[in-house]
Amino acid sequence: MRALVRMSAGLIVWAIAFCLLYALHGLGCARGWATIRFGETSAHQTALIAGWLLCIGMGIGIAVWQWPARSGTLVDRTGFRLALIGVAATAITGLPIFTLPACF
Amino acid sequence: MKALKLHQELTAIWRNAPGWRGTLCSVNHSDIGKRFIVGAFAFFAIGGVLAMLIRAQLATPASAFVGPEVYNQLFTMHGSIMMFLFAIPMFEGLALYLLPKMLGARDMAYPRLSALGWWCYLFGGSILIVAMLAGVAPDAGWFLYPPLSGKQWTPGINSDVWLLGITFVEISAMCAAIEIAVSILRLRAPGMRIDRMPLFAWYLLATAAMMLFGFPPLILGSILLEIERAFGWPFYTPALGGSPLLWQHLFWLFGHPEVYIIFLPAAGAVSTILPVMARTRILAYGALVAAVMALAFLSFGLWVHHMFTTGIPHMALGFFSAASTLVAIPTAVQVFAWIGTLWSGRPQMKLPMLYLIGFFVVFVLGGLTGVMLAVVPFDQQAHDTAFVTAHLHYVLVGGFVFPMLAAAYYWLPHFTGRERVMQLGETAFWLIFVGFNLTFFMMHLTGLLGMPRRIDTYSDAMGWTWLNLLSSVGSFVMAFGFALFTIDVGLQIWLGRHHRRNPWHAGTLEWAMAIPAPAYNFASLPQVAGRDPLYDQPDLGVALARGEGWLGATRHGWRETLAVDMVTGEPDHIVILPGNSWLPIATAGVLAGFFLAMLAGLYWIAPLFLVGVGAIGWRWAWTNGAREDYGTLPAGQGVALPPSTEALGTTGWWGSVFALAASATLFASLLFGYAFLWTVAPDWPPPQLIARTVLEPSLALLGAVLAIVAVRRVGPDGRTALAVAAGGQIALILALVLLVVLRLPSPASHAYAATGAVVAAYAIFHATLAATMLAFARARIASGHIGGARLGELRIVRLWSDHAAGAGVVATLLLALPGWIA
């Protein structure tokens, strides 16, 4: 079971990132974080970017951790591939943070 | 002679009793699988007739064929039947029948659970059909959105029929998910490493995992809506802090993964059949595994794309739009792997191949319109039009029905042991293919011209008349095709000549046995050294029949198969499976009593049936196990292994892990609902919060700690520790009951209190279950079932007890916190 979880680790990070971004988005809109300035941007967008970057970092960490296994068994190789897919999916899923209005 | 003797001995152990008793008590996976398939096809036929009635109504403008009340029932029942009573049970049946045979096992991990699933499916589905015949079928659309489905707008029992009937059927889906996952992970032939598994098993493993996490939100949503309708607790009523959007979230949290839950097993069938038809091996096995895993995860990030027009902020829509387009990539990886396989092989245009080509054409078109609908501005234009209906039919018929038809023709010789009689299948294909495209391609056009879904009539002035007429003609052409398919299958079953083994020259293990398959599958289990064992060893079936593999002898009348290490496929222990039993049908019958009592509004009688289920469950668990240690037993190939009663990491333990994962998902969905209402719904914060208290939370915490600590001190003679742990669970129950009764406002007053009461009910239910299991373990120690090396049951009880304690603490904190911080 541990091997299967390790194999899915990159996608688990994507799932965490997706839930985190959606939760931060909802919470920020409900609490009015968009109206709180934080430098050049709002506290809401800052929180979202921070969460997004954190998850991308975690995904990269998983990929680095899986790097030695990239030429191992099929399960190991798949784990490494899925880690890369997880990072790419996290990056793409979070792009609307930079392009779309948050709360309307 | 040895093969014949072994066959006779194994048949005596594995066969059903004669007559009706044998039919009702059978737990054999081949029987149950075939029943699911036949049942699903029967429901498909009913759903198909409803579709023809819908098309008859829409064939001409201002039709008076049926009125709006009947029409609403027609489209609601068509959708509900096809999704819940056809698609999922059909693949469950195929999985139950094929998996043990492909994995090199003699049965699924929990034969009685398979049978329970079948009876729940049959009884639950029958409730819906009987309601339809009585004229009280659900009529609020297959996704039953409140407030339309609420008590105010649907005062009759129509919505209750859906909520209770479908929830009953979902029990079978949850049984299947646990069963499939554990069987794939543990019950394989020795040597079948996880990377040697047939791709069909990978697809089903992903599907089972998705079901474990995808179905609980819908089950929760249905429970909440039924409670709202029955008792007036306002989860979806905005005036009292509820939100209809909560239903949409819970429904589509299930509903979108559901599309992939349906597609993936069919894609597994494609990945199995296609290389055989192309006379080669599948290309890019590893990439396909990665694509399947990616789909299993990414498909959970799409649910809001069904809610693009509900007013959700743009950024949130962007997250889901991005995920919706991303999911096309792993799907495309599979399509390219299949094309590459065809390219590298020497394809034969046999009948299954013809249906696979139909799948390619239709599914790719459906996928392309899916990418269109994933883009928010387009979806906002096409939402709730016939374009969406056309898209979903292209995806589901293309992605499921065509592969299942290919699978039917591919595996029919296995089911029947017979050859085809006439060439009706080819004609059936062309009728279905042309009829389907005529029906649904036109619906893209009517949708783009603005025709809404679910309307029962339209004016000639709208300009949709000839397109609708062509759609209706196409639907009848398609129906003739399915009728011809049915006749073709019937002819093969009753008139076909006996077929030789492995007619397609396939490499997977299900063909390493006589056809139709004997009740025990393999006289002895194979040792596997590659992904296509029959290509490596073409006469494997004969060697296995002679008993030259694992477990090639009988003992004690036991139904035996092997459990292996999940990753390496090394043999681990001998699983002793239960025999035929009346327990599954009895459990389903008592459950039917519960659901019917709820439907009839007999709310005080309904819990008695649950007590009955508990009593049967006790008996069910009691019939497992042994009162003595056997030590290691010869398993063949010179290896001795312990029986499952003396092993650790048994299928029972893993089943509990997956059952608890599903239960925890339901609890997490409930917590999501609580947070969602608190942040999004109107009329929050609630007018009255829970009264501030320290007493009950302290009691709950004490009970949880007691349960967690005591259950760890339980040994083979630990009856006192078990009693203390049960005491802890009872303290937890008492604390939660007091919190709800004494401190929480009335659950009917506001969604806050209603949600809080359900959170408490979840924890109380699990603590009651844990206390019962602890009492059971105490009785098992007294009876001698637990003792010596037979400690597996204690590990399982500990799992459930820990989960109950954890859920109890979370529920208590969630209930008490608002009172403390207010």
C-alpha cells in the first residue's frame, strides 16, 4: 500500500492544492480579504499566491524525492512521472489567481 | 484422471445447492456477476423504452402524446435508470465475473458482500420501477435539484422514491468498490507483481478508489435531503440558513467523478480487447497506468463545471475550467496508446473490433464537445440546452455502451462456451451506430439553436421541427439495433455450437480455463511470470486443470484461494472463503424493510429494521473464523502458508480500512457542508448558537481517550480492557446525546443546528458500532475464536474503535466551539 501511496504522492499534492485554493478563495471572499491591501495587491490574492507557491514547492519536493526512482521499477517510474504531472497540474490550475476577479 | 478427480472434488465444494435455495443463497462471483449483467441489461431496456417515449413526444411540435407530469417522470427515470441502474451495475457485474479469473483467483475477497450488493441493487432498483408503474416516479430530473425536489414543490413521495431507492442501490456500489479494491490488491496469482497486472485490473482499481471517495458525498446529500423532507431540518432552505447550492456541490462531487467511474472500466475493456484484436501487445503499459491514475485524481477537480451558471465567482470557475481542460490530456494519452497499438499490430476486423471503432468515433467527438463545455463562456451559452444532452450521450454511449458491446461479443464465449450463430451482430452495429449519430448529432444542432433540455413540447415557429423528427427517427433505428443485438446474444446462448478454449488467442488468465467457467475457476492457481501468461505458456490451462499449480488439492471442504503481497505478488497466506449463505438476502430484505418504512413515513418503525440489520451483521461476523490454530498448511510448490484466520493484514482488515476511508469521506463532506453553509449561505451566523458548556466535551474527551488507550491493551485474554474501551465509547455517546438534547437549538430551527445534529449523529452511530464490535470481540474471546495465533479480529475492532473515538472528538469540538468563542 505504501508503494501505491508513494506512486500517487504528486497527485495527492495536487488534490491538496486544489482544495486549499478553493477553500482560501471562499474564505477570503466571505471575510472580505479582497478589500485589505497588502502591498501592490490584496491580502486575498497574496494568500492565494502563497498557497499556490507552497503547493508547487511541495510538488517539486515530491519530484526531487522521487528522482532517484525514475529508472527503477514501473511503480517507481510512474511515481516520478505522476509527481511531474502533479506539479504541472498544480501550476495550471492556479493560473486564474493572476487573471480573474476573485469574488464576482 | 487426476484432473477429473480434482474437478469433482472442487465442484462439490464450490457448487450451489440445487433448486431455489441454491439460487437465493449463492455467493459465487460468476453467478453474482452474471446476475448483475442481466439485471443491468434489463434496466437498460426499460430505460431505452423510456427514451423512445421521450423521442416520440418530441418528434413533432405541440405533441399531445404525454402530458408534462408524465414527461417529467419519463426523463427523470430515464436518466436515473441509465446512470444508477445500468451503467454502474453493468461494470460491477463484469468486474465481479472477470476479475478473479483475470487475476488467477477462485473468487472475490468477500463473496457474501457480492451477494448482498446484488440483492440491494435488485430490491432498490425494483422500488424505483414499481413507483414508476404506480405513477409516483421521481420527476425532478435525474440530479434532483432542490428546491424543486423539496417538500414544497414535490409534496408527494416522488422525490423520496429517488432518494431512498438510489441510496439503497448505492449500498451495492460501496460493497463492490471495497470488494474490487481488496481483491485486486490481495487476491492475485503468485508472481503477479503489481506491474504485471492486466490493465483491466489497474482501471478497476482506480475506479474502485474513485467510488470510495466519490459516492459518499451523494449518499450524504441524499440523507440530508430526505431528512429535510421527512423532518423539516433545513439544509437546503435559504430562509433558515440552508442553501440549494449545497446539494449541487454534494451531487456533483459525486456526479463528475461518476462519468469517469463509468468510463474507466470501459476503457479497461478496450485496453484488454484491442491488443487481442490487433494481434499484438498493448503499447505504453506504463503510460496508460500513469494516465489512469491521473484521471482518477484530476476528475475530482471538475465538479463545479456543472455549476458554471450558478453565480459562483469567476476565479473559482477558472480553477474548475482549468482542471476540466487538463483532464483531456490523460484521456488523449490513452487514445494515442490505443491507436499506436493498432498501428503496431495486425488488426482483424472481427465483431468486437467493429464496436471498438464505433467507440473511437463517438467517444472522441464527445470528448471534443466536452472541451468546448469546459470553457466557461461557451458553457454559459450552451448550458441547459440539448447541446449538453447530446454531449453527455456522446461521452457515455461512446465511452461506455460501445465498449460494453465490444466486451459482450468478446467475452460471450466465456460466459456461454458457445459460438455465434448468425451474423446479426454486424447489422446491429450499423443500426446502433447510424441511429445513435442521427439522434444525438441533431441534438447538438437543436441545442445550438436554443432548444432547452427537459421541455415536453415546443412550437413549430422555433425552427427545431425537422431536426427533432430526425432525432426521433434515429432513436428508433438505434432501438432496432439493440433489439437485434439481444436476439443475437439469445441465439448464441441457446443455439450456438460449443466453442474451443481461448477462441481469440488472448494472453490473459481468464482464458486458461474451460468455458463456460467451472464454479471454482482454476483447479490449481497459476504461477505468473509476465503480463500475458497465456502467451508465455499456451498450455497453462491444461497444467492447472491437472493440479500442477498452487492449491492443487482440497482439504476440510474449504473454499481456498491465495492472498499475495500487494506489490511483489509473493504468496502471503491461504484465504478461506465463506460458502453459500442466506445472510446476504436476509440482510438486503431487512434493509428493504427499512427503506420501505421510511418511504411510507413510518419513521418510528424504521429503526427496528436497523436493529435487525445489526443482529444479522452479528451472525454474519460470527460465522467467520476458527476455534483452533492450524499452523502453516501446504499451499503447493513446496511452500507452506498460514490460513487467513492466523494471518495479519487479512482481506478483512483491508476491507475495514477501505470502508472507513469511505465513511471518513462522508464525514469530511459533512464538514465541508457545514463550512460551506457558514461562509456562503444567507442568514448566517445563526440567531442562536449552542449553549456554552464544559461538562459534555470533557466527558466526550475522557471517553475517547479511554477507548483509545484501553483498546491498545487488549490481548487474547483482554476482556476487561475491551469492557473499558466499550465504556469509553458509551461515555462518548452519552456526551454527544446530551450536547444535542440539552445545549443545541432545535435542529428544525436553522441549518446550523440541523448540521450540528447530523455531525453528532455520525459520531454516535460510529461509537455505537464500535461498542458493539468491542462486545463482539469479548464474546469471541469467550467462545475461543480469538486466541492463540488468531488475533486478526482484534486488529479490525481496534481500527473501528479508533475511528469512532477520533470522529467523536472532532464532532464534539465542532459542536462546542461556537458556544465557547461566541
